[in-house]
Amino acid sequence: MELLWQQPRRNTLVSWPDDVDRRLDILVRTAAAAGEQTSRSQVLAALVAAADTHPDTVASLLHAYRRLNADALTDENEREDLPTVRTTGPRRTTQT
């Protein structure tokens, strides 16, 4: 049986706020806390694959995201209760 996650890969450039990037790291660490060995790309792929494709739902998600205050994710960025995860590959840098 062929599985979706094992299909050929495509690189995607994503540009987003630093707090959203840190949130993705938190999601990877959360998966590790549940015993999963995963990567940032697998977490993103899982979220995209599970997303509802109804236009009103996508529009609602976008509207909610665009109304978030700048500090909306700040409290979640420091999660001492989650394991640290070693990342592979080049370090991400922020653009100013």
C-alpha cells in the first residue's frame, strides 16, 4: 500500500511571522511529548491534509488569523513542559 506521506516531495517556501514559526516548533514538540518522531514539514502536511476545504470555513480561518493581536501566541512560545527537539538541516534565520 502506498502512503501519502511517502509520496514524492515538493519544496515550499513559507514566509510568516516569527511567532507562527515558533508555534510550529511547539507543535513538533507537542507531537514528541505524545511519543511521535516527526518534523516541521510533516506537521504542516498533516494540518493541510486535515483542513476543511469548504470555502466558508477557510474564509473564517483567514479572518480569525488576520484579527489576532500581535501577542496572541506569545504565551504559548515558552513551553517548559514539552521536550526539546533537535532539528536537522540548516538553521532558520529571520529576515528583518
